[in-house]
Amino acid sequence: MNLVSRPCVTDVRPLRTLAFAAIVLATGCGDSGTGTDSNATDAATTTATDPSAGSTGEEQTTAPTTDAPTTDAPTTGPGVVSYTADVQPLWDARCVIGCHEPGGGGFLTSGLDLSPAMSYSQLVGVMSVGAPALSRVAAGDSDGSYLWHKLNNTQVDVGGSGSQMPVGGLPPGDLATIKSWIDGGALP
């Protein structure tokens, strides 16, 4: 009887295949629960020669790749503008003090209070004073929102009056933020 032990050689290919399958299942099933995956790519997989497999040139299947960028998008959806975080600070910086302040006592306020506690409820779905045929903000429709026209100095074109607000206007980036918010549904 030979008591010299032979080294145990274990074939690791089944383990690699099992590990790969677990990774694909854990990371490759990006279904958002809607039945479709917006980042899905062709289901074909690629193969590559595994250099650790020795001279046999065994092929190993690798996971499908996507070219989709990875970003820290807002939790409410890509490109969603937050009224509290993105729009209200614009009112606070340019519109509230001296004009659209609590109590509506500012210069030419039309009774519009843009302070944080009141602004949203006084804008969205409220008929405008300057152009009674339009809402101040029509959710999902910047062109149908009197606020948008006042900000862009087109209020006369839609039956309104007065001058552009705020005096001197807003920078293009601020206007883009407000347009995105309105057109995105004017969510609170």
C-alpha cells in the first residue's frame, strides 16, 4: 500500500461558472418593477479566453456590458427639479424681500406671497391676476403659465400687463430650472 498522498486536484471550472451565474443574477437583473429595463442591452454575452485556464484555451463567459452612465440621480427620477431645493431658493434670493413677502405688502405684489410657507400654494393651479385666462402656474405647461410669461417678459403677448419680473430678469440657468419644474408637473 502506498502511503504517499497524491495532491488533491480539484476542477474549479464548475465553481467559476456558479460564481459567475450568481453575479449575473445579483447584478444583471435591473428590472425596475415595470416589466422593462430602460438600461437593458442585447442579451448576448461575450466570451474571452481565460488566461488562468492553462494551455487548453478554455473560454469563459463574461457578463453583458452596458454603456449607460452611472450617476447619482434624484430619487424621484432623472432630471426632476425639486420645488423646495431648486425653485424656492430663487424666490428667496430675488423675489420675496421688498416685493412678494408675507402679507403681500410689498411693492406691486398682486397679493402674491412667495415666502417658503406660502409660495407653492399661491402659484400652482391658482388663476393669475394679471392675465385671468391663465393660471399662475399650470402644472406641466410652462407656455400656459402666467408666471413663465412674467419671467420671460412675454406677459403682454398672453393678455397680461406690467413689466418683467424680477426687475432685470433671471439668468438663463434659473429660467431653465423653473421651466423644467413647471413642465415636469410642478411637483411640490
